[in-house]
Amino acid sequence: MSDAFRTFLRWLERRGLIEKVPAFPRIEVTGYEPRILTLDQQAAVLAAIPWDRRGAFLAGAFEALRLSEAEIRALDIDDYEDGWLDVSKAVKGNAVSSPIRVTKNRSSQRREVWSPELKEWIEWRIAQATPEARLRGEIALFWNPTARNAPKRWAPDALEREWNRACEKVGVRGVPFQQGTRHTTLTALSQELPERVLRQFSRHRHAGSLDHYTRPRATPAAIVRALRSSRAARPRYTR
């Protein structure tokens, strides 16, 4: 915006409508610092979410899927096969009826789900997708079982309410869903993984986008080593 305004002023100067383009002040931009959790806090919040609703939150935490681009909400049962997840689309809007199209940066990735907890939940969820349920249109992979829409997709505000209820149960306050899941995990991984690997895992297009996670090979084994070294004392998730 400031560059466009400066160009406009130079145009006025060339036309003789102003004598000189004034000096522009230097504006210091405060760096973005998300509010994040420790991994123990994150694990406690995840464990406080009812099992049947937990999948979206496990996906945000363990696969660092985005809520802001609605990847979690867009994924369907057919996007998961034999331990692999195809991430290639997002819901374009906050309404459950919003169209589903390509992701914001038009990236797609077939990735192996490394987390045993997330795999267990997905296998459980697929077992709920009976032929009768599919005929009713219940196709969302990370479903909200009480949603009124046919695919059983989460709405953003419903995700936040569920997350906030779990946070309150364990005494965590003021940390939104995406910051408590994706941002918390990527910040922890940045201490263990090289930048190139973290960018592959997080699917950031540019290295500079990782600055607020600090510096960080996104093989499943590398992700497991990095997270489990920090989660040694985390509670086991129960249904």
C-alpha cells in the first residue's frame, strides 16, 4: 500500500502538482508471536476432548493441518487410504456450505500419517462410515458427529468452542485452536528439524514464512523422533 502511494506522489511530482515527494517514515512492524502451549499442555487438552470429536484436533496437532485455510474441514473419507492422507483442498469460507477448492497456495501433498493416535482415530472414524451413513452424505473425514449438515463437517466456531471447553477443563486459557495445535507443534519441531524439512512438513511455500516458528526432513520417522523426545511424559489418549 505504501509503495502504491509513493508511486502516486511521484506521478504528481512529474506533473508539477507537488514540488517534492516527502520522505516516508520508517515503520517498525512488530513480529508475529503466536500464543502457544507446551507439548504437555497440548497433550492434556487433546485428551480432554471427547473421542468421537477428537480427530480434527489430532490432525491439527500431529499433521499441522491448517484451520485458517480449512484443510481439516475439507478432507473426506476417500482422502485417506492405507495410512496415507491426500491434502489438496480447502473450504473457501466459514460456512459449512462454502465451496471446496484448492488450497490457498495451490499445493497438494500425499503424506503418510505417522501418529499412532491419529491413525487409530481415523480407522475408528472409517468404521463409522457404513454404506448407510455414506448414503446419508456423512463423508467428512474429521467429522463433527453432532453437526447438522449432511457431510458432518465442522464449522470454525464449533471447532473453537470445542477446543476452548477442553482448554478450560485442564486450566489453559487464551490459546486459540490453531495456535494450540499447528503452531505449537511446528514451534517444537523447529528445535529438532532443519528448515527445509520443516517447510516440507508444514507446506509453507517460502522459508521466510517459518520465521515465527524459529529455524527448522519430514519423513515419518523424523517427525516421530522429534515429537516423542519432547512428549516423553505425555498422557496416553483414551476414548
